[in-house]
Amino acid sequence: MRGQWIGRFTGTNTGLLIANFDELEDRFQGTVNLHFDTPAVPIATAKLAISKTLKGQLAGVRILHFDRDSLNLLGQAELKAKFPALIFPETADATYDLTSGNLLLNWTTSIGTSGSTGPIQPSKAGEPSLLSAKPMTWRAYKAYADRQSYRKVIFRGQEKPWRLHSSFHRKGRFDLQRYYEEDMHALFAALSGRTKHIYDLNNPVQNGAFLHLAQHHGYPTPLLDWSFSPYVAAFCAFRRVPRAVPADAKIRVFPFDLADWATDWVPVRQLSTPTLHLSSIEPVSFDNERAGPQQALSLLTSVDDIETYIAAKEVHKGKTYLSAIDILASERDAVMEDLARMGISASSMFPGLDGVCEELTERRFKNWS
């Protein structure tokens, strides 16, 4: 069963289990990551292939170990040097049961340690947002926007109040290791003849720039688009809204306190990691003419249900990072005209023929819906 599962495990050790599974034609495939409560102990990771009967046994599953701080893979020699008093297993036998819709997992390792989970529910990212949004008129929103500290708070606009969800996860994908090894390299092969810059996917800076370019041209990525401008976010929220909408229809803008988040939580720059994270990247704009006008940056994430993840961090720190503002969709025409006077239009946000045609449609076909 495809999805992301996050829950506790017990046994010889205790800790947090994070599982990510994709659906293939004949099986479910993904990774299970164990984060131990014992300080400094490396993260244990295993790749699993699960039958579509959703119940079975696995023998001799290879276990990999990742450094908790650097997230680098540690071989047995490095483990012995760094943790001379500990022994780390290389394989495990496991049983799994997903027939109830929840994940049940039990395992015994090659060194005799064991563990198990209770029923772990999958992520609920597809459900309606639970954020309590503040309603505003467009006029009130402009007054609010002008009070915000530039680059401290970032903004994301959505035409409906969906939960925050990357396009990678919205497409029903969860295993970022598979995404990096298969999808990214297929995309690189397809685009390398069409871009002026030749990207080095092993370089985190260039990998981020390549992902950002793909994201801006509609390819699913684990990035979520944001802007330093509250007005660009409003444009993104309103641009696809039809002129004829129900009286109570609303668009949503999410303000996110990036400055506090970046201070409180260590960013992760790797695309595929064994941990949960939400990290900002402001990529170099190779071949990406849209990034500058949109004052764009992205949040890279391994989390399916971003809102729940942020809410847990807010409880931990006693802070509010994420909020929501709803504006009536019926204000669309006034908003788009106002934004055009600010220089925010389709032709400025999306340089090229597509943007120009979209802007002319906005100006000359007033009755489309």
C-alpha cells in the first residue's frame, strides 16, 4: 500500500519509524528508517519489496546505517571506529502486515536484536487542511503585506485551501531514493540537450537548480514553491480562479516564518535522506528565467503531510511558524488589475510566449470563466 507511515517501534531498542512506499506493477517498494531514541546511534535503513497480498515474510534484508548528523552512509569499518563498544547488524528477517490499511512490522536482526510496531496509520496529507485561516479583504491583505519584514516571512498562494503538499507526493510517490536514482536521471537525459547549462546532479547546488527548473516547468518534485513577495503569492492564488465562483469560495495565502524556522531547525540539502525535514533552498537560476521575477525560493521536503509536521515543531518550540489567510475569490478581477499596476502579471512572472498570451487573455477576454 503506497504512502508514508510514521510511528513508534519497541523491542530491544525504541525509537521512531519512518516508512515510504511506492506502488509498482507487481509490488510495493520503498524504505524503512529507524531513528533510535539512544543518542548518537546511527539511523538504520532497509529497502523492502512488499507483495500486493499485503502480508508476508522477508529474509536477509540488508541494513544500511547513516550518521545521525551528516546523514552520510557508514560502512562497517567506520561504524567500528566510531562506536567501538557497539555491534551493528548487517541483515534482518521481517514480517509485515498491511491488510488492515495500517502498517504492522516485526523484525529480528543478524545479531539477535528485535523490534516491532503497533498499527501505524498512513499520512493524512490528502485530507482537508486543519489550519484556522484568518479571513481578509484584498484591501486588508495589502495593509498586512506592507507590514511584513522583507525576506523574514515567505508566502505561498493556492487557489483553494488544500493542505501543503509537494507535487511529488501529490502524484502518489513517496520513495525519494527511487526518485533520485530513476526519475531524476531520466529527466536529466531528456532535458540535457535542451538546456544551456550541463547540470552536475552530484553537486547539491546544481542538483537544487535542476530540481527548481523542473518544478517551474511542471515536473513533479519534492519542492514546494514560495515567494519572498506576498503579492506574487496572491497572483499565484488568483490567476487560475474563474470569474464565476460561489459566493463563499476563497483563495488561500500561507505566510511562513522562514527566519525563525531556519534558526531553529538544521536544514538538509540532500534530495534523498532517511530523515524527515523541511528545508529552504534558494537555487542558482541556471536556464530559469522565472525564478527572478517571482522572487522565488523553494522548500525541499521528505514529508508528505507538511502541515502536521510543522504543527509538531510549533508545539516543540512554543512558536507559530505557519499561518493562513483566506480572501474571497470573488475579488479576483480587482486583485488582478491591482497586481498588474504593480507590474505583477503573467508576462512578467512567466517570461516567454506563454506568459504574454496569458496576460493578453486576462486583459481582453473579460467574460471567460
